[in-house]
Amino acid sequence: MMNSKEFQIINSLNDAIVLIDANRKIIHLNTKAEEITGFTTKEAKGKSCFDVLNIELCKNGCPIDEVVSEEQCLNNFDVNLKSRDGKSIQICLNTTPLRDASGAIIGIIDNIRVIDHVKTIIADLDDEKMRIEAILNSLDEGVYTINTEWEITSLNKTAERITGFSEKEVIGKVCSDVFATSLCRNSCPLKRLLTDKESIRNVNSSLTGKNGKDIPIILNMALFTDKHQNVLGGVTSFWDVKTLEAQVKSHTRMRPTHGIVGDSPKIESLLDLIATAAKSNVNVLVTGESGTGKNLVAKAIHFSGARKDGPFIKVNMSAIPETLIESELYGHVKGAFTGADRNNMGKFEIAQGGTLFLDEISEMSIHAQAKLLQVIQDKEFYPVGGNVVRNADVRIIAATNTNLYQEIAEKRFREDLYFRLNVFPIAIPPLRDRIEDLPIIIHHILEKLLILYGNKQLSISPGLLETLCQYNWPGNIRELENVLEYGFLCTDGNVITNESVANVLGGGAAAIEETQNMTMESPETMRTNKEREQLLKILSDTGWNKKETSKVLGVDRTTLWRRMKKYGI
């Protein structure tokens, strides 16, 4: 089993490391694993690994049984882990045999990373040196260790790639002579560690590569000690900033999205428009079909702009009777009309210093439009029945799902009001025009449903995904949310299928059948169905023995796991 020096190094890593014995009991969680799972090592030690990690992969067969019996690694597998507080976390899992000095398997090591993929794996953990090297070489961070004489004692593969140095070239050399980080030029970070006894975390720095050029990095450094707390040296991990920026750009957006989900070019353009609109105080007209998220766009503009600390007041014009519109917007004084038994503030007064969102603006009567136009022009208004003027320090964002040009042509909407509102137009694309966003939107909705109901975690079948991609989505995101929630509630298993949503998608079962028939004609679908049938047949012929199935297919175990997950098996 590992000694205290090895535990010190493992605890300093940014990857979650979990040690599990052959009886599926937790031995140790490193600091990152404690953070992800919500358990401390003390709480988790001796518990079943499934009770602590709750990984969806375990529902289809224990990976420990697979790894121990077959003496093979399970590499780079994307699954979900449920933390102690019930939060579902997407992880990339590597599961590797843990061996004693004689080579016998005594458990496994789980390497968990909360990103899309891991480039290398932990393998062949024979002795102390190989265990440490295998762990360090599985990381996307560069890592090097030094002793108390500032001599480099190890350099992982990622550090070799980033710096251009091989481990053989730097072992035994003083770290400042080789890398000369910007921290070294000012004050030795190891000396600071020895003095302050506190780790260095996420510090912007740079080091010199083999070619003599400075490489921008984000650096972490921690001490490691023996069981008597004697300092043995330091371990430094670092990210290449350029690589990190590329990963961040591909996995997340460096700006607030306010619940607007997607990474298609149309959504990128929409977010650019929102960011531009937020920088000014001009009126905005948001157009788009029902269910596209006009409310989200309005909120995104407000909460990204200078008025974000002011109120955001929404008024649905279609929900207010014609006789009450003026009172609702501008308020009234006591006695202004029958039933006005007290003074009442209108939405313009409530929204002072903030944003007034007028949804379904096309539903306003011509008379109400004239009053609104006057308020926008004069920046002031009178409450109904009042004679004291009120200032209108309000930004207006209006929204509609109708064609206002047609409404103007048919004399139902004032052209002058249109131009007052349409200073900054934003058109939201319908879902059918950005269907490439559908998988990420589906995942987002299922995550929200899991939080809402908290009783099960589901995915959708490949067949249903293809059906949803073929569907026209007249109700846009709102319709998709309704379809998935119905499927979520009506599915007893772990996968939402076409049959689960047949009663609610489009016109019901007939629409599903029509869409399925269209999908069946697709060559890609026919090929997918054939591959799934072949895989099921081989699994059945081998008695669902995954080792034999892998041999028949001529693939490794990890590839088989992925194919089974892909086809919902």
C-alpha cells in the first residue's frame, strides 16, 4: 500500500484520485476527490465505492470486477458521478489495477477529471516509483518535483511536451537553472513554501523552454513530507496558458450566457448582440417565434448592463384588459375611477432606474400605443386621474412574435412607435434553424429536470435524438422542454425513447410515426441500427461476456464500453 510520501503527492494533484480495495471499499480520497464527492476520507473510508462515488457506469456492471478479473484498464470513459448533495457531475474516468510489491492486484485506482477527456492513463503500478510516475503522466498539467537542494527529481510527459526538455536532460539539475520561472527571478517559491507552509495556487508566471523562449503558465506548488512531517521537497504543476485558453474556448464561453444555451454561429451572433445592447441605454425590440426565449434575452441585456442593480419589471400586454392598461403602466390616484380606493403605482414608476420589459407589445391597442409613444418621447407621465408629473427613468425592452411590418400595414400598430422601440433590433433564431444546438440544449434541460425532481437520472436514446433532430419544433425551446419533461416523468427505465414521448411530440403518435419513417430512410440511421443489431447478437452469442465480445469484435474493452453506451445497451 502507498506510504505517506505518495499520499502527499496525490493530495497535491488537481485530479481526483480514489483508492479502492478488492472488496469495493474506499481506502483513500485525495483533496480533489473530497471536493468533488462531498465526502472526507474519514467519512468515506470503509464505505462501498458506489455509495460514495455513485457512478452511472456501475449500474451496468461493476468496473472493479471487470478490471480485477481481466487485469485491464478502463480508460478515458465519459460518465456521470452523483455527489453527496445529489448534484450530477460529468467526469472522465480512468480505472487501473492497484498492485502490491509482488504484482498481485489488491484493488484499483480511480482517476477522475471533470473535463471531456484525458490524454493519458495510469498504468502498471508495480512499485513506488512507477505508481508516482503513472499518476503524474496521466495529467494534462505539466508536473516536476524537486528535492530540498532545489534539484529536479522528476518531470512528467506533459512537462516534457510544454518545455521541450526530456526528463533525462533535467534530472539532478537545479530547477532555476533549467526553467528560470518568473517567480524564481524575484524570490524562490520553495523558500516561500518552507517559510509560509502554504501552497501556491493558480499563480500567473512563466518559464523558459528549451528553445530559450518564455512560456506563459499558471503555476501551483506544494510541499510533500514524510510520515514524520520532514520536508522532502516540492511538487510543481503548471498549465500552458495557450493550451488552457484553447481548451476553455472549446468547452465554455468566456462571457455570461444567462441561460441561453448553444454554441452554434447563430447563438454566438445573438450573444454578441446582447453584449453590445447591454453597453448602451437605448430601447431594444426583441423579435422571435413563441418559445424561443425572448424573456431570457431581455433579462440578459438588463443584468449585463449599467442598470443591472435596478429593477427588471415584466409586463405581458396580452394579459391586461384594455380598460386597465393605462392604470397598470402609469398607476392611478385615489378616486380616479370606480374602485380606485387608494393610490396605486404603475409599472413605469416601479421600474425607475431599471428596465421595463413589454412582452407581446403588438397586443396594445392603438390608443394605448399613442400614450406609450408620448411617454417615451417626453420621458415623463401622469398617473391616471393625477396632476403631478412623474419622471420616466426607464429603459424599455419590447418583444413580439408577430410581424410588426404587417401590423403597421394593416393599421394595427403605429409606425412612429415602432421606430421608437426598434432602436436596437434583436431577432432570435428559431430552434429549427440551429438544430446543431439540440444535443447541448437537451443535456441542459435534463440536468434541470434532475434538480427539479431529484429522483432519477436519464438520457435519451440515439433513435429519439435523431427523431428530435428531424422534427420542425414550431414551439421551439418551450416545446422541447415540455416534451422532455413528459418523457422524464413517463419513463420507468434509464433512457427516454421515441415511445416515451409519442403522445406529446407534434400531433402525437401519428407525428412520431411519420418522423420515424423519415428517419428510417436515412442511410446513417440504417447503418446505426445494423451496427446495434450486430453488437446485440455478438453479446447474446457470448452470453454477454464482454471479454469474449471484445475478442470477436477485435477491439479493446474501453471501445466496447463506448459502443454499448452509444447504442443505449
